[in-house]
Amino acid sequence: MAGKDPLLVVEGVSKRFGGVVALDNVSLRVGEGELVAIIGPNGSGKTTLFNVINGVIKPDSGRVIFRGVDVTELPPYKRVEMGLARTFQIPRPWQGLSVKENVAVGAFFGSRRARSITEAMERAEKVLEIVGLSQKAEEPAAKLTVVEKKLLELARALAMEPKLLLLDEIVAGMSPADVERVIDTVVRVRDEMGIAVVALVEHVIRAVRRAAERVVVLHQGRVIADGAPEEVLRDPHVVEVYLGVPGA
């Protein structure tokens, strides 16, 4: 993150659910326009961290600072208004609306809300071009493939014109070709729109190698590595966490 101003700062965040420690003193920073992957096995705390960052749950201790403001106590909609958007692993579009209408809904939220339906539709058209769904704009969302629904979820978040975009398992369960398509789109979003991206990734390591500038590894609620992809993915402790083989 050298040379980049911190956009998001997570400081010493911990979260416990009963006797289970989901996050244990987690700290990380994300710079303007940076693309960061958060990886880790099931139960490592990735989703809990996302939920803390976007305000779905509050940490037991620690702080979340976004654009220089302590947002730890702010609800999700307030964070959206400040420019923090999120996708979800399972897309839930409005099936009866067209693809463009689904995206236009997002334009009425975020840091720069659309002032009219016309403006929202125009913004939706631009975003759909970026994610490669322009030809599907007038089709009902129900007719989209699984991959296209993931891209629609991305487009709806982009219509909010965020400064930081949280992507929750956007390439989970996809074929290699589909992974390439989606990663190309995410990189294009970062490059053309200047949006910082934090992507939660479970096992699609090729996506991490190809797109991420930095990788943060969580294990049992703790950060065990944070650095350049090739360096982190060669770390013996990280390899052991993923493969269960010491020194693999």
C-alpha cells in the first residue's frame, strides 16, 4: 500500500459469538484504488470481518475507520452513503425487473444518489457496459445465468458509485473460464473507475494471483500473513493452513 492514502483502516477488531472467537485483534489497511484479497479456510473469520466492515455486526472491541471517519457505530446505510458498497455471495435480484432496472435501483443509494429515474437509467447503462451485460439490459433478471447474476450484483453495487467495494466470494463455484471473465471485470472496475476493491476469496487461488495487489490471510480469526501475493502464497504457514500439510 506504499504511496497510497489509507481509505479503510481496521484497528484491533475482535468479535466473539458465545464461546467462539470469530475475530481476534484483526488489523488491516486498504489504500485508495487498491485491490486486496482476503483469503482463508472455512471458519477463518472472513465473512465476520466483512460484516464488521460494512456495519452488519458491531465488533466487541476495536475500530473501523473509513475515509478518515470512525464508522464503528454507524449502521450499514450510513456507510453506503459515505461510499462503501458490498456484494453478497448469493445474488438476489428482483426477478421480475429487467437487468437495467435492477441496476438503476442501486443508483438511488450511495454517495451520489440519482436525482431522477432518467439519471438512474443512464448510470445503469454505463455500468452494464463496464461489466459486459449491455446486451442483456432489457431482459428479465430471472433469465440470467448464475455468472451473469453475479455480474448483475456487481453492477448494482457499482451504480452506487462507491469508493470502496467489498466483494463476497464473487467467483465461488465458477468454471475457470467464468473466473477469468469475472476477474477481468473486477480489474477493469478498479482501473477505469478508480474504486478500491476488497475481495473475499476462499479457494480460487488463481484469481488471487492474477488480480490482487495484496493478500491478507485469516486463520482462526487472526491475520497470519499480509503482503504481495507470491510472497504470501509461498509462506509455509499459509500453505499448511490450506493443505493441512506442515512444510508442504
